Amino acid sequence: MIRYTGKRFLISLLSVWMLITVAFFLTRQMPGSPFQTGNVSGEVLEQMEQEYGFDQPVSAQYVTYMRNLLHGDLGISYMNPGESVTEVIARALPTTLSLGILAVIVSLVAGTLLGMLQAFSQKRWVRTTILFGTIFGAGIPNFVIALLLALVFGVQWKLLPVVGLDSWTSYLLPVLSLAAYPTAVVTRLMCHACRQELQKEYVVLAKVKGLSMRRIAWTHVWKNAWIPVLNYAGPAAAFLLTGSFVVESIFTIPGLGREFVNSIANRDYTLIMGLTIFMGVVVIGVNLAVDLLCAWMDPRIRKSYLKDV
């Protein structure tokens, strides 16, 4: 397990470095300058670019940025010089994090229950209803679902708020919008895994012993069937973190999504880099944690991985 953990950790570090490098050079390819506005003359623009090091070669800028990054310095926002990138992230993170965590919990719990219900239910209409629900949830983008929910529950019926996060009811629509797609995927994974587990010998033996199907499902099957769902938890967290950008804009939520969109519009290079690095580290870290947890639960995973490496 130690060898497996070490290899996965090194791969994660390499992934973070590649992310930083690619993001840095891509941001420098953006047209224009973060200081280029209608009220700034060419001479002043040139002086500002010299002050922030934009007159240097891109390779030199990269070395300087990496040196500062290794010291924990993400720089300051070009659009708000009095505020560092770290402060921007710290201010907006709790909002996005609360939405993402709630959406992950809802999708994992609802998807697990629906998947098991679809696999074990003897009623055809139940299985068909869940199947159409997963097709609907997986086939429609989350921003379309967000618009539909806001239109129906917020505008027409006026049951739920559609702006900001002033109360717990404000979380319902954005969380449901974000959780729709991962819930559909988890439901499919869980249903397929449960049906595979039902064909295995330990389930047949449990039936022979006279155990009820409900007890077999909750005592034996779900633990093994949940491993594919756990593998999906990392990508799901990434999807919810990045997919929340549009949803935050629709519901006017002051999270990382709004900051990221504004930073691109303003060509705020340091803020773009800081948000990209932060979210990349979170996604890679979640995937690493999920991989290690799956390897701990199922030794076959780490053994097969070590054979291939």
C-alpha cells in the first residue's frame, strides 16, 4: 500500500505541475493586456506592463511565477490591486464549497438508493420511471435544468428564491441543478454493479441460506457494488466544481464561478491562474483520495496497478 500511495502521489504532483505550466502559457496567449482600457494611454500602459514584468520574455515570467508559487504567493489581482488572489479565493470559496458538497452528498445518496431500487425492484413501472429519469438527468445540461427550475418554482409558482443564498431554501434550486447529472450517472453505475453482484456465488449462497433479498442487498451487495460509484466520486466532484460556474451565474451566487468568469473577461492573469491552480489541486487531490480509498477497500486494484507500472 505504501508503494502504491507513493506512485499515485508522484503522478498527482506531475499532474499539478503540467496543469500550472499549460495554464500559464495559455493565459499569456490571450489577446490584449489586463491593463488595456479606454482610459489608459499607450505610455502609461507600457509603464504598467514593465512594473508587473510583462516586458520580459514569457519564459522568464514563468520562472518568476513558479518561484513565487513555491513560496505560497499567488500574486495580486490586476483588477483589484489591493486584494491578493488568496483573499479572493478565501472570500468566494465557502459559497462554492457549500454548493458543491451538498450536491455531491445529494447525488451519491439519491443515486445509490435509486440504483439499488432499479436493480432490486420487481415492479416494471418503477424500473422504467427511474430509467427515464436517468436519461433526462444525463441528457440535459445543468444550466438548462437550472433555468427550468428557476422558471417553474421561482417565477411562475413563486415557491423558492432564485437570487443569492439568503436562506436554506435558496440552496434547493442550485443544488438540485448541480446534482441532476451526477445522480443519473451514479444511479446507472449502482444499478449495473448490483445486477453484476447478484450473479455472484455469495449472493446465491445467501439465498440458499434463506436470507431475504432486502437483507442481501443492504448487508452484502451494496458494499461491493459501491466501489464503481466511489471511483466516480472524484470526477463528479470536478464536474460539480466547474459546472457550478454557470449555475452560480444563473442564480446570482457570489462564488468562485463568478470570480472566474470576471477574471477571464478582465484578462486578470493572476486571478485566472490562482483559480485554475486551486481548482486543479482540489480535483487532483479528490481523485487521489478516492483512488487510495478504493485501493484500501479492494487490494486487487493496487496489485493490478503495480503490475502494470
